[in-house]
Amino acid sequence: MKPSPLFARIIAIALIVVSFSAVAQKKANVVILATGGTIAGAAGSGVQSGYTSGQVTIDAMVNAVPDITKLATIKGEQISNVGSQDMSFEIMLKLAKRIGELAATADCDGIVITHGTDTMEETAYFLNLVVKTDKPVVLVGSMRPSTAVSADGPLNLYNAVAVAADPNAKNRGVLLVMNDWIHSAQTLTKVSTTAVQTFMSPIRGLIGTSAYGKNEYYRYPHNLYGAKSEFDVTGVTKLPRVDIIYADADMSPDLIDASVKLGAKGIVIAGVGNGNMNKVSLDACARAAKAGVIVVRSSRVTTGNVDRNVEVNDDQLGLVASYDLNPQKARILLSVALLKPRKPAEIQKLYYQY
Ligand code: GLU
């Protein structure tokens, strides 16, 4: 007997609803790339401040957060196991390559990177410049080791996986999730040596929040990143030498001259105020610029831009202003930019764009 047209229609609608909800319920695949840091750190007791970073493996970290497997199907890979004070360009390049490979496969929906917080902003910003994917790439760490009373790592990891598994997190550049806040790699900075709320995104603010895996988003980053970034590190094994030199009252210019002699291709000054330094240091910067070294004025102050020609005549001295990048991120941008020769004016444009 042939089914009536009405019955056939009901069956068809039911099939569509079932297949839609199967798609909706499909668990995301998230790969966790572990690099070390306090999130993988261990101490002799739960209440001591001394501990060693990078002691706990990725499997042990994931096993400490059982509900995490309800958010996503998780795979883990150990890229390194270091305190992030030992993070190197070599490890960053390895990470970028692996993220590129994973993101290109259909069975990876998002990537989480566990990392020490000390140099998290450098790695996050580097990846933001060079990784070409719109899939979520999320860095996470902790301020307390895994053995501490009230360790913050497990919930941070849970929230990071929730963001990496979330299609709404796509195309927002490289993110950092810690203590319920979602930061852009471009804006975040570490502001406390010990507090759990150590990352801030001054002035431009958060990308969103993640509380017990419930995510909310407020904005997309304003700058260029991901597929829109012109930087490509495919096949790159080494980055050019760029030094950061810290300015203060009565600063000595010798280190600027020494940096040039030691072969730096770029120098970033962590200047006072709006990227300032004393006259003798400014003269040394002008000498360096004349010798073909790119000199970028950034600031040791946490918030505010460093712009051209405010108190320093950048046009005359051939210098570059870091705009909204702090010294450590200004160094990353310059290191990547100097993979090919560029003039100060071209580099200046990059600081406004990235
Ligand atoms: N030095 C450690 C690191 O960056 C401590 C900071 C942390 O992970 O919280 O790996």
C-alpha cells in the first residue's frame, strides 16, 4: 500500500529534524597541544609557593577534569614541557606548524595550547600573526600548580576547551582563556606575578567571557590576523635577532650600540612614557637606524599608544613607533616582519595594522 502524501510529508519532516539535531549534537573534536607551564606544574605540598613548571603530562591534565569529555572529543599532544621562561622561537615555530597541519584537517574543530603564563603573550601574538585558520586557537594556563589548594588549571582548561569547541569562537584570531575571561592575543598582557586574575586587555577590552563552559562574545579583534595576515613562516627555522632595551632615568646608551655591534637587525626600546628616552640614547638610536637597524620605540607603561613625532622627531631620526604594542609584542612583530628586508616606513605601517 502506498503511504498517503500527508504521511510521507510527516516522515520527511521527521527525518530532517532528526538529521539536524544529529548535526547540532555532534561533539566537536579538540586537540590540546601541551607546552608546559604552571598548569602542568607540581609542588611538594598544596600550600607552598615553590614548585616546578612542566611536570604533569597532557593526559594527567585532561584526566583531572572529567567533564571535559562532555564538551568535546579530546586528543592531546605534547609539544614541549617547559616553564614558559624557556619558551623559544624554535618551539613557537613548531607550534605554528602543527596548528597549521591540524587546522587543515576536517577532524579538528579547534585547538587548545597549554602554556606557562610568563611568556604567553609572546606566543599568543606570534601565532595570531602566522597561523592561517579561522578555527578557534585558544591558549590557556594557570597561576597555581596542579597540586595547589584551589588550583585554577582544571577550570581554565575546561573553559578553554569550551571556547575551542564553539563555532562562535571562529575567526576571532588567537585567543587566551583564563579565569573566565576570553582575551585577544593582540590585547592581552600579564599584569600580576602571582594573582589568578593576571591577564588584562587594557583599553580595547575582552573578546568575551567563559563561565563553566558557557561562552559569551562581545567583539572581533580590530587588527589583522589569521588568513588576513601577510606573514608566513612556512619553512622558517630561525627568526632574526631583535633586542629589547629598557629605558629609565639616566639610561646609558651603551647597550644600544652593543646591540648593533652584536648583529641585531632590530631594536625595541621599552621607553619611558610615550616611548621616550634621554638625549644620549636617542642619539644612539639614530646611529643604529642610520646603520640600517630598525629601531622601534615602545613603552614600559602598561596602557596607551606610542605614536610618531610626539616628543621625538621620528621622521628626522628614521625611527618607528610601536603604536599599541608593548615591547614584548613589538619584538615579535619586528622579528617576523624582518624575515624579509623592509624600510622603516613599511614597518611603521605594520604597527598600525597588526
Ligand atoms: N614560570 C612559569 C611559566 O611561565 C610560571 C608562570 C605560569 O605558568 O603561571 O611557565
